[in-house]
Amino acid sequence: MEGDAPRSRNGSMNRNLAARFLPLLVLFAGCAALPRAERPGWLARPKSGDGAYLYYDGHAVGGPAPEGVREAAFRDAVRQVENSFVAQTASPASRSALNVASDVEPVPDGYHFEPAGMGRFEAWIRVSYPTSAGDRIRRRIAEGRQLSELWAQASALQGRRDYASAIPLVQRIIQSWRDPLFAGFTLPDARTRMDDLLKLQRGAEISARWAEAVRCEQQGALREATEHLKALLKEYDAGLGLSFNLADVQLKLGDLYAEQKDFLEARRCYDAVRKSAPSRTADAARRLARLPAPPRLWPLNDRWGGGKVALLCSIRDENGSRAFGALAGRLTKDCGEARIPVLDISSSVPGAEAAAAFDNRAFTPAVDLARRQGAGVLLAVLFDIDPARRGKTEVHFGEAMPAVDSRVRFFVLKTADGSVLYTDQFKEIAGTSTSDRLAERAATIMVNNYLVPKCPAVK
């Protein structure tokens, strides 16, 4: 019936035949050695149809088992039904898709079996096939032929890059898909082609924007060209069949930034080329070599995601714990030069609470505060001075030298989950240095020796 799940033709046919012909097998098993019986009259009177059914006579000769010959005769009848449809298609190898066996039934008293000599048997079987089932298959074949024609038209239009005309044809295929036979493609194929066509059409639009960016550059409209290229970076993955590649956009955009003296953005573009297009690394390296040296925190701009960074800077000495404003100011300046937005929360966290966070490695309140104010990274620093050693001297190799009296500890944390991205520490000599001097030295050592060479990227 239409809509039924396809059944295994051989398996179901064998089971059906066993039930239909078991009495006959019992009868003929005892008669295999008997003389040939008179053949029934229906063998001499072929029957084509009566309006509701079509009739087919299957025939087979073989041995040694009579049941095998009976099944072969039934399969011969099924093949005749299939042949009536295969002749209407361009795909004779697709008999299994017709699934006619499920509707083929032996006619009552329409089976004849007799010995054929030499241990073989000969069998005839008359079967019926509903005309309604045949009409259904012919309708499915016609549907498949119509869809195949639309598919060929869409393919031709796609080959001419006329995506606007091809898309409605594929939409029509998808919307009119019922249960076709021999279309030459599947419904998932049609949906995939629709996705591809939409991306190809989008790709044509994106390629037109690239051409406009090049035209603007040639005419000296650098800002307009820059905006086109920035848009292309966002749109690049949305299209197929582009007339340029991503590295072309990144290099050209970097060149435009450099021409407009925005050297950091130019550097960002060239760095992106080195990561995304190894074959263009040499092109990017030559351009990078012509740029001024970047700020010392610049590598962290990319590693920290380019978003806002919260600073929690504290100092602890003989006067207790408190915000270290000089260090926060120095790091804010460094971040500003590297175009890293800064949120200073040093004064928002009580000194004792900040120091306890370092002692207990528990930064949850500070992390929550930073996250609520839009920072993705928290850089927490504690300049911890030992009052008992401050200003003292120690003898090394016979020389009196200032005693190491301080330890600078720092944590880089992801505010999304409070996890520690990186942590380290180093020793320092505070002595009688001013706060500004301490801040400058601590920031320089922390940035140059630890954060830039060692801090991993936020993921």
C-alpha cells in the first residue's frame, strides 16, 4: 500500500510462499516420481487483466527441490511485473525501488507442478497485481521524471552562475517532493543544493563588495575601502565561490591601516594572516618588518580576547593592606597603549579582603565584581613587603647588599568561571623606593618576564 515501509522482497516473499504453498508441497512431495499429470486449462488461456488486476504467468524449471522451483516461478512472475515499469525508466538497475513483490499474489488454483525428468521439476504460477498499485508506481515515476527535469534546469542555471533563477527551481523541487521514483537524486540532495545556492548567491554579493573595496582604494577613498574590508571579514564565511580569499582581505586591510598610520590595527591584520594562511606568512612578515615596534602588552591584546580586563592591585607592608594605585596606574597605561580596555577595581575591594584572597587563593568576590562590569579577565597583583627585612642589608661575596624584602604575586583569572589562567611570582627589593618606582619596576618585570612570554590565551 502507498506509504507502507518497504519490505525485504526476498525474505517476505519466501515467508509468504511457504504459507501459501505448504499444502501443495506436501501433496507434490509424494508425487514427484509419478507420471506427468494433465496440465490445467488456464495454462493455455493467458489472462491479461480484468480492470482491477493484471495477471502474469511465471514459469521455472529446476531442481532438485520442488519448493525451489516454485519460488523461482513466483520470482519470474514478479520480474515480469517489474519489467512493465522498468521499460518506462532510465534506470533498469533500480528494480528493488519498485517493491512490487509486496502487492503480487498467487491466483487461487493458479499453480501447476510436474516432474521434468532427470531429477528436475517444472512449475507454472499465475499471479495477480492490482492496477491501483501499478497506477501508483506510474505516478511516482512521472513525479521522478518531472523532478529530474527541474533538477537538470537548476544545474544548468547554477553552471551559468544564475543563482537567482536556480533557487526557485530547487525550492519547487523541495516543496513538491512526495514519493518519486528514479529522480536521480534524493530530498537531502535537494536541500544541500539549496544551501549551496544560497551561499553561492551570498558569495556573489560578497565578491561584489570586494570589487567595490578595491575600486575605493584605487580612487583614494581609504576610509570607505576600510569599512568595506572590515565588513568582508565578518561576512567571509557566509558565502561560497568567492573571487578572493581571507588573506587577501587581511593583507589589504592591514595596508590601508598602515597608510592611515594606524599601525596597531595593521599589525593585528598581518598577525592574523600568519595564523590563518601559512602560505602567505612571508607576505605578512615583510609588512610587519616595516611597522614601528608595538607596545609591550600588545601580544596580550589578542591572547586576552581584545575585551575588557579588570585590575586588582594591592600592596601590603608595615602600614597594612591597601590598594596599590601606582601599580594600577602603570598597568592601565600599558593596557591603554595596547588598546586593551581596563576596569580598575582595586579601590572597590577592601585591602584586607584583597590580601586574604591571595593568601587563600580565593578570588570569587573580585571575579564576580569584574564579571558584572563586563570584564572577561581579572589581573590580580599583590606587592607583599616584609617590614622586618625592609631597608636591611645582607653580605654576599664580602659585599653588603640590600636585602630582598618583597614578593610580587599575581593571578590571571577568567571571570566566566573563576578559573586561574596563569599565576606566578618573583622577588623584589622595596627598600626606600617610592611607590611610583616600585610600580614601574614591578610592572616591567611582570609584563616582560612573565605575562607576555608565558601567559596562555583565553579559550
